[in-house]
Amino acid sequence: MKNDEFRARAHELVDWMADYFEDESYKVAPPTLPGEVRDQFPTTAPEDAENFDAIFRDFQQTIVPNMTHWNHPGWFAYFPANNSPPSVLAEMLTATLGAQCMSWQTSPAATELEQVVMSWLQQACGLPEHFRGVIHDTASTGTLVALITAREKVRATHPNASMRVYTSSEAHSSIDKAVKMAGFGLENLVRIAVDEHLAMRPDALLHAIEQDIIQGHTPAAVCATIGTTSTTAIDPIYDIGKICREHGIWFHVDAAYAGTAALLPEFRWMFDGLEFADSYVFNPHKWMLTNFDCTAYFVADPATLVETFQTSPEYLKTQFDAEVPNFRDWGIQLGRRFRALKLWFVMRAYGLEGIRTMLRHHIALADGLRIQVVESPRFELMAEGRLGLVVLRAAPDSVPNNELDDLNAALLAKLNAEGHVYATHTRVTGRYAIRVSIGQWRTEKRHVDALWTSLNRILDDVLRHST
């Protein structure tokens, strides 16, 4: 493709992209069956070049209708995976530059812009002043980096230690995966009981640590959560942090979703005690208008992090290494994308106040839905829920408790099959619950109202057919 054609095709694609942002006609999640997309394509790659019109036509006719549309305003599943026009434009520029940003020398502006935006985030979110940040791909990677660092810190003084990692019974599965990948073994992951708010109990944590020490284990790390995936439960960071500090245990805090809420002064209480953390992670790609992938990872002691991951083969050495950070040494990957650019575009294009306005809008929508659930005689809240997450279930008096799981599973399946909205489920204290996560940048009150109307209508239908 020559540059003149590229220019024309790029304009064509941008027009399509702008139209897509306004298009609500797609089913949020397609009714695609396994293999259905794959079977529409040849089994071998073309030997000769194909016309771009044919390629783009296949994209529009086969790919797009069979995609799950995460940024549809009717998306209420999992957690948000925001994008935004400024972020998309920045991604286009990132792709155009094609830079490999592993070190300062390979892209000076990329390294220094990453320093700038991470400092902006640290200040805007009111994070401890001693935190220093780097951008990773996902919070899963951030957690793995934290646990590897914790492992190596213990090994430096106790090379043969039997190490333990602690987290709550409500923590994300990424901690399980990181424990396995870091070499601790799942048998050394200790699940700590939660209280009536589904938050980790500090007394139970302290008891588990003390018992492990008596039995000859070495507590290596504690992973706490601000905003659990199932219910947005908030672990008591201050109390947990004090225990970790007193016992010399690495303290990692996962705020993958809820971390963006630190931009709002009225929610800073959730982050009380973060000054005790050794590492902290949250995802601007969830609720901060920034395209996936973009994870903000902060550490209290960068030297320990770099000591864990730094390698210096001759072919990577440069004359500036003593003066600059080489972010390849701040994590697992050698190669790094220019992720800071899209975050910089977003923070400048919206400003902190513009992002705060969006967050408060989503939280107000969720609060309104919670009120409707509480006031309904046929639905109930399954957890306190915070920020943009509402956890609910249908519980009409006419249905026995032992049938409510099946009722709600049928209700959710029918809701999603209609395609106008999409939600997911969890289990709260063993009971089936529907999660409604409000956080897409185009979601308005009418979309939440449509969800609530559909839930009530479908419940009527399910109850009518069950009698």
C-alpha cells in the first residue's frame, strides 16, 4: 500500500470509527457459536495481495457483528473497559510511530512522558509522595511483578525459606495465577476470612501469620484489595498495612477497578493506609477513558524492583544508563509499547475535572439503580456495592429460596440473549447474583432505565411460564 492510498484508506476508516461510536444497533454480545467465524475464512493465507475493499468488507460483515462490544452504552458486564476518542487517536499515533520503548535510549520522549504521566497520576489520586510509577499491560502483570519482587526480597536473606502469601477469600483469581507463576505454589496461598462486608479480617490475617511463623513458614506477601471483583468490597488497608509493616511483609494492594475513584476526594477514605503499601496497582484502561491496555503500577522502593528485574547484557548498555530509568528493568517484558501517549492524551483532552464528572455521573446512575432495587418488592441487593457496581437478584415472594439461583440464571440468560444490554453474574456467600457494572463513557440514564425495565419484564415472563 503506497502512502497516497494509505491516506485515503485512513480517512475512510476514521469515518467508520466515528460512526461506530454513535451506533447502538449491534447486539452487545453476539449469539455466535464456536467455530462460526473461523469457518467463514480460508484455511490458508492468500498467496497474492487482496484488494483493501474486500478486506474491509469482511471486517464489517464478519468480524464486527461477531464481536462483543465492550464500549456499547448497554455494556454492564464485568468491569468497564473504557476507550475514548482522544485515546483512540493516540493509539493511532502510537501505531504510526512503531516505537519499541524498552529503554531511555530507544525512545527518550516515551520514557520521560511515562515519568510525567505517572507523576500526574500519583498527585491527582493523592497517592503517597514516595510512590514511583511505571505502566504495565494489566493488573495481573502488576501483581506478578509484586510477588516476584517479594519473593526475591525474602530469598536475599532466607534463601531456603518456605514462603507464604496471604489474600482474602474474595480476592481476584489473578493472585492465584501470580502465586503459581512466581513459584510459591498454590499450597502456600493462604485465604483469609472476610467480615460481613466481605472485606478481609485483620485479626484473621494476624492469626494466620503468627501460626505460620510458629510452623516454620516465612510470610512473604499480603495482597489486599480495594474494590473486589464480585462486590467492590474494600479491605481495611490501614490495619492490614500496619500488620505487614510490623512483620516485615511485602504489602501489595490491588485496586484494578476502584483505583480511578481516588481522583474523587469524597472516595479517598477507601485508600486510607496506602502509605504502608510496598506496591499498588490500578487500571486506567478500566474506568479512565484509556484504551486497553494501560495499568498503573506504583512502588515505594524502585531500587528493590529494579534489582529484581534488571539485566545488563552488553548489547543493551548505553552511555546514559546511570542517569535515566530504563523501564525494561521495572517489570517482566523487555519490549514495551508507548502506552503513556494515550494516557497523556486523555488527561489533557478531558482534564481531571472532566474525568471526575464522568465518574460521578456513573456513580449517580448506580446509586439510582440501587434505590430502585431496594424499593422493589421483587428484587434485593446482594451486597453493599460501591461506585458503579450494583449486585442484585430477583427474589419474589412466590419463589422458594432454593429456587432463586435457577430463577436468576434464567433471568440473566434471557436478558443477555435480547442483546440490548449485557450483564454478568457472581456468587455472594454462595448465592447466585447479577452484577450490573455501570462505567462506559457513552452510558446514560436511559440505558440503565432500559436495563431495569427489561429485568422486570423478563422476570414477569419467567414467572408466568413457571406457573
